[in-house]
Amino acid sequence: MFKYAVGVLVNAVTVFGMLIIMPLGLRLIDGTGVVRRWWPGFALAGAVSLWLPRGGWAVALAAVYALWTVVLAGCAVRRLAVRRSLRPAEIAVLWAMAAPSVAGTSLVAERAGYRMMGFELEILSLTVAHFHFAGFAAALIAGLVCAAERGGALADIGALTVPIGTGIVLIGYFVDNRVELIGAVVLSAGLWIVGWLLWTRAIRLAAVTLVVTMALALSWAVGEAFGVPHLSIEWMAATHGVANAFGFALSALMAWRAQP
């Protein structure tokens, strides 16, 4: 029963990411006007797909959403071609724009009941959620903070380590739990830096949330790598996942939009 309830919770958090976090974040990225305007319709298709039984209709709706995440990734390519910048803040924003395509692809596979690259369907479901929050929201916030700090060394490190850490975690899925642990260390360090910079800007809830949630992430990664006791993946979704969605992503994006 608990596992089923957590599955429902993960779906709800993912829908929140699609319908609320993504539009909030896209408003803060230049050059995404068309994608942003049409996002709610495509995201609604993805959201509905999560609540349908696996099969044709769910896959079709998931594919509609996945298509729009690929369009967003294409905007990242265009942005790179126009700006020709690989400053840390820019790298973080480009990663944020590309990351939802991983979520979209995973959603299609999970709704089809296909164990893409051998991953369990539960892991694919968590990947969909993860790449809306760690992939998109966290990287975007890191990039925005870095740009606001005008290239300070600490902000540059935060902006780089968030996408790098997320990427290493993804590689760890294929390679080894200890590689995933390295990614978790890099990502946690980056987000703690971002958290400190948010704290200095009086965005306190998001900053405090990161202290707790990334400590949980490290604990889980250590447990997986070395076989020591740690929270189950269900409890991680219910604690780390929910807190990051609301305490970090939502509060940070809303506070950033409210800043003069």
C-alpha cells in the first residue's frame, strides 16, 4: 500500500513539475517565448498520460509532451549558436533547457512499459521527476544565481557543478553505484553553494531546504555504494523529492521572479 501511495505521489510531483515548475522557469529564460506559450497544452498531455493505464493512449500523450521537450532542447542549441558563450551561468541554463528531453524520453518508455536501457519502470518514473527538478529547476536556478553574481568564483563553481553532478549521477545509473555517489557529492556541493548564495539574497526557505534534501541524497548514495543502512527509494521520494519540489524549486523560482 505504501509503495502504491508513493507511486501516486511521484506522479503528482511530476505533474507539478510539468505544469507549474516548467512554465515558471521558462519565464526566466530569454528566447523561449513560443515554447513557453504552448507549453501548458503539451504539458497537460504529459500529465494526463501519467494517470492512464500503460498502453497506446498513454504513450501517444507522453510522446506529445516528449516532442515539446525536444523542441525546448532545440532552443538550447539555437541559443548556443547565437550567443556563442560557454560561461558557467550559460552552461547551467543550456543544461536546464536540454534536461527535460531526458524526462520526456523516459516518460514515453515508462508509459509503454518498456525497460529502456534495462531500467526498471520505477526508476524510469523517478527519472522523469528527477529531470524536471534536478535537471531543469536546479540547473536554471544555479545559472540565474551565477549570472546575478556577475561571475564570482563561488557562483561559477555552483553553476558548473550542478549540471556536471547531475550528468555524473546519470552516468552512474549505467556504470556503478560508486560513480553515482561521485555525482551525488558533486551535485550536493554545487547545490549547497547555490543554497548559500540564495541565503545571502534572503531566499531562505530554498536555501535551508537544500541543506536537508542534499544530505538525504548523499546518505542514500553512500548506502547504495557501500551497502550501509539508508532510506528506501520510496522514503526518498516522499522526503527528498517532495521537499525539493516545493521547498526548493517552487520557492526559489517564485522568489526570483519577485526580485526587482
